[in-house]
Amino acid sequence: MKKMNNVKTVGFVISSKENEHRRGLLPVDIGKLAYKSELYFEKNYGEVMQISDKDYRTLGCHIVSREEALSQQIVADPKIGDAGYLTQLQPGQTIFGWIHAEANPERLAVLQRNKLTAYEWANMYKKGRHSFWRNNQLAGGAAVIDAFRLIGKLPQNKKVAVIGRGNVAQGAIELLNQLGANVTVFNRRQEDLFREELPMYEVVVNGTLWDRSRQDHLIYQEDLKRLKNGTLLIDVSCDEHGAIESSIPTTMEEPIYTIDGVIHYAVDHTPSIFFQESSQSISTVVATYLDDLMSGKPNQVLEEALITREGQLASR
């Protein structure tokens, strides 16, 4: 099929991150799109969702090898930041997903060196609300469920401190309340109060996006000695040595570690635990912006999400 003039092709690849099952675009949303014939999906893309290659082909999309999907003008992948293929992309290609390059100098250097254009999903907001707000809520709820499962306990009657009031924190708070936890929420203006009351809590959930320019922490490693043995720190934000100084991102294969008797849970892609629901929410958002991205039509949400254009830092 002949390529449409001035419309970029998009390759959707299966994430290479361990236990990452989220998908960027589902058949239910493809019917809304104008450029279906320019979409290329890696073979077995929807298998984890019980979606066949035929379901994509029937809509006019292409099923191709991983290499061919990665060769398209735009590469879409929820966890692009963790992808080994990032260094192999060619000058002029565009990446569209969670990249997290602005907090990772080495990753940003790859974008610049390879002259890539990059749109960061974490920077996509419409009228002040994050476009992927539902995925972020799932991150908070999934982290709570998984962390408590791993320690073999229920949140019922546990004294839990939640840091933050954004979508991630709201997802955690909603679930904790449903499961009978005794929840106290701290906002950014209450950092000193939180630090003072920290030893009172059996569980701490961090849902804040940490400012990497800050040199301080909300929980210092030396604070761990102030906590009861078996205290659980659930760091949903997973900023390495960020709000929680002792926090290092973990994996679903090895999700927890213990320092000074304090259990740390810091899995950095917990929405994948509920990949069916998360993929549905992601697909709806991607379908909203994909035509504009492919055609180059001006779109304020996309422009504000632009990190680099052909390797050059985007102006703000």
C-alpha cells in the first residue's frame, strides 16, 4: 500500500522491559483514526491481551517483524526509557512514550547524539490534568496491593502515611481506604510535619514527583533507624535517592529489599500489574493524539510534551 503524503508511519513494539505487558494502542480505538494503513504492529503485539494479529489486520494495519516496527518514522512504546533499542534508532526518527530522559542525563544524551525527536508522555497535560491520569491512579493502587501481598499482610487497621495528593497518591488512598487502613495524607506544605510524625506509621506511601534539583530528602537513610522493624516504604514514584534517600528502583522479579529492618518496595511500572485496564486507558489517550502526531498538525498538548526535535532540546 502506498504511503500517504506527509503522514508519518508508526511502529508499535512489544516492550522489552521485564513483566511489562501494557500496550499503546488497541483495536477498539483504531476505528477513530484517519491513518490506519500507516500503523505497523510487532507480530503478536496484542497476544497478552487476547487480541490476535488478525484483529489489527482487519482494521487495515500491518503486522511486521520487530525490526520493521522499529524502523518506522515514529516508534511508540509505553516504556521507551528502559528499551535497549533506543541507542539503535536512526537520526530523524521520533519516539513517543514514557522516556523519563529529563531526569536521566545519559538517556537525554542518547536522544541528542542520535538526533531523535522525543515526545514525553509524562509531560502531556490538557487543561491542567495529566492525559494519562488513569494510568497514574493505577500505579498507586497496584503498588499498594503488590507490596502488601509480598509481605503477607492486609492494610486493615494499619497506620499509613501517604505523601502527595496527585493521581498516584489518590489511587493509593482510594484502595487503602477501601481495605480498612488508617490513612493520613501529607501535602508538600507539610513536609516538616511528616518528618516529625514519621515514626508513628507502619507504612509510608510516596506518590510525589520529586524535584531532582533538590539536595534534601523527606526520608533520609539515617531516619530508617527511627522506624519500627518491619515498617514498609512503598515508593511509587521510584526516584532513585529522591524523596526517600534509600530508595532504588526495583523490578517485579525482585521487588523488595530491606535496610535496617525497613522494607522497601520501589517497582517502577506497577500499572503493568493491571495491564488490561491500564492498556485500555493508555490506548484511548494515544488514539486522541496520534493523527495529529502523524500528520504534523499543530497540537498544544504534544508541543508541550516535546523534549527534543532531531536531537536539539525543545524550547519552552
